[in-house]
Amino acid sequence: MKKYILFLVSVFALTSCSDFLDRAPGDALSPGTFWETENDAKLALTGCYRGFEDSYGIMYRDCGSDNAYNFHRHEGYQAIGDGTMSPGDPGSTAIFSFVTIRKCNEFLENIDRVNFRTEGLKTKYVAEVRFIRAYRYFLLTQWYGDSPLVTKTFATPEEARVGRDPKATVEDFVISELKEITPSLVEKHSSSETGRIPQGAAQALLMRMYLFKGMYKEAIEVAKAIQGYDLFPSYEGLFLMANRDTNSEAILQYEHIENNLSMDLTPFLPNSQGGWSSVVPLQSLVDNYETADGLTIAEAKAAGKYDDTNPYVNRDPRLRQTLIYPGQLWEGEIFSSVVSGNADHPTKENNSTKSGYNFKKYFNNLEQFPSGFWNTGRSIMIFRYAEVLLTLAEAKIELNQLDAEMYDALDRVRTRAAMPAVDRTKYNTQDKLRELVRRERRSEFAFEGLRRYDIIRWGLAHQVMNGDALGCRQGTILDDVLPNGDRKVNLNGANFFVEKRKFADKNIYLPIPQSSIDKNNNLLPNNPGY
């Protein structure tokens, strides 16, 4: 896949800037000069792949939840998180793009012009493109609700000014597409084709949609049908570049390439490493991680097993593998965000963390990026096998099927992270297990773009997204060195205040961007409250 992506800038220069809703086919590739050879089809396919997801977006999306905060407002997710989004805000356009959908429609309309040596290759290409289009519509329904469902290109700009279709109609279309294309996709691609869409990706998206729609029986059936994947042995290793192309857990990743379609890590890194701290974890996320022996923070406090002035010891290992906290040894230095005057102190300057925490899940070791962290081939997970297991567990819990299969799915995810298996004597009711699986999803998938979906579908957004967003407690870093190289801390002050948040019914969906409405007023009425 990599070698074909390199041709995209020149081949698709005319089709990468504008929305299909207000561009006619004359702006795209000319059928008379392009759709002839298998190589033409391969280039067009790669054009559909390019931009079908947004690696930055996946990691920024947690800023629209109680997991994280987006400091730089022009990046769009701060207004989503604080509840002040308006149709004119940059964040309203975060997902509302039809460029990829238009390219997919163009591909599907013209692919029959190409002379293929084997019909099987054509069938596979068509299935991959239909998946990409379905995936884009999944995103649109999650973020905007009702969305235009368009499966063809248009002859004139006037014809392209279509209205929105009901969310349920679009979802039914996506489900139908995924069920139909799955048999035509390759079961699993070789390591040289990391980023290509296999059968498991279509199944994983279908499974996710069923879960989100409360179709638990169907979600279980699809989860069980996803074969050929397994948990990677180490949670930290799961996200290392060295394991990208041979990762047994990765079902679908969005791929970047050094020196061409590279990924810049600067927005996520601490100020002390030259980063912008654009996306930073909140205390609410930190408090979600259990202690190492499987107690919640509330339980550990009650048992006298938790010191809230030195809160990062004896915790779920995923906490340290996901974020940087005060006193942590990272990149050869002690992270000192609570030390006044330090480059990472929230009051230091614009690029310092505003919560006292930084995010590191995908870049735990900067030495894995030899070309610099502004030019990386970092790949970002879209679907992985842990989601299959936790979907299976959640769906069975919701159906009150509290059986060995459900417990085993939870245990596999937890024990891989060096956490204890589920205590069957403690977690033995639907309510208790529901609480556990929700906590587990949050710890396992932090900064993988799922938390906002979860709190909305669980009906928790109004509860967790109203009030003060807080960072770590203030205090000092002590000289005591812990076994892992971290320093003991004494955080006995107030929490850093990050921002005031509000969440009303209207915040369930984003507004249709004003820029799109100005071009096509058939998109009105906007979502309620905007």
C-alpha cells in the first residue's frame, strides 16, 4: 500500500480540496483519460484510502469527552468539550466532510471501465471502497445525526444541493453495505499491506454499530465471527512502531509514511520536548484507573490502600503506559509539571500542559522516530481485537448473560495489562459488571476516539460533562526514587483548574457547519439548539 500512496498528491490534486456536494464531475478525474488500466484503478483506490480517517482526529476526539482537553481552540475540539460549539466554530467541520465519499462514488461509477486481468481483484477493490464510504457515513451519523446519503456523483452543482436523510436510514445503509461486502474482502493482508481493509474491519465496524444501536444479540454474533486475531502480549508493545506491521491485535490501522504522508507528533508532546500539549488528559481519566490489585480509587481509599498525595504508585499499569504524570521518568527526565517555573507547569506558557498531565500512548519512546517526531510513520489504531472482546463482554452483560464466556473476555483484556482477573464473588450482578466493563473500556481505549461515543450512548454525558474539568493536584516532587525510576510526589494542594464545561441535549450532535449551509441551504434545519 505504501508505494501507491506516494502518487496521490499529483493524481488527486484536483479532487482533494472541495466537497462533492458543491462540485461537479468535471472537477474530478476525466473518465476519458484515466479509467483504463489496473494501475489506474489502484491509484484511484489509494485516493479513496487517503483521508478516509484522521489520525489526529482519532486522538483529539477524546477532548470531546471527560478524558481530555484541547488547549488550542482553533484546532476545533475545545468548543466540543466545553459545550460552546456553534455552526461558525472551526470544530463544527471536524467530521462534516464528503470529499472521501465523493471519491468513492466516482470510483464505483467508473470501475467497470477498467480492464482487469482477474475479476477477483476488481471485486476486492470495490469492497474496500464501499467499506471506506460506509465508514465515513458511520462517522457522520455519530457526530451529526441526520446526514445526506449520496451514492452517486452529480452532473451539476444545483443537483448536488441535497438535503439530509434520517440517521436511521443512513445507519441501515451502512449495515447493509458491510454485510454485503464482507465476503469479498481479503481475510487478512500481509505485513507489507498494513492499512489495507480486511474482512475483520468490516465485521468490526458492523459489530460496533450493533453495539451502539443496542442490538446486543447481533453484536455478539459478529464479535464471535471475527477470527484470526489475538491480543498482543504487552499493552505497551501494542503501540510501539517496531510491532506495527506484525501486530496480532491490529484489525485496521490508519497508516502514515515518513517523508511523504507523515504524522507530526508535536501537538501531543510536552512543552519540554518541543511539543504543543494540544491534547492533555484530565484528572477524571486518571481516577478511572484501578489500583494494581483491582480496587477502584474509592474502594482503595476506604481500605486505607491509597495515598491521594502520592497517587500514581500501585496503579493499573495502563495508567503509566498511556500518560505522563508528575514525577514520572520519561525520556530520561523527571516530568515536573507541578514545579513552578518548569517548562511543563500549567502557568508557564501557551504550550505547557494545562492539566499537569501529557499524553504518550503512541510515542512512549521517542527513539522509535529516527527522522524526528515531526516526520513519523506512526500508524493509529482504528479497530483492534481488544474492542471485540470488550464488545462481546458488554453485549452479554446487557443481555444478562453472565456466563464464563463473558468473564473470559474481560479477563483476557485485564490480564494482558497485568491486572487481576475479574473477582467473580464481587462482580456477580448485571449492575456491577456493567460498571466494570465501562471502566475497562475507558482505561483500555483512552485516546483511541471511543469515549465520547460511549458516554453518549450510555446516557452519562450530561453527568460527566457538566462542571469543572480539572487537572492533577498541585504539590512537590520528592527526592525518593521508586523502583521504576519515577519520583515520589507530595500532591497536597488544589487541582489545577482547566475549564468550565456544560453539556445540554443539543451537544449530543455537532451543528451542521455554517460554511456548508451557506453553499447548500437544503441542509437546514440545523440540529436542535443551533
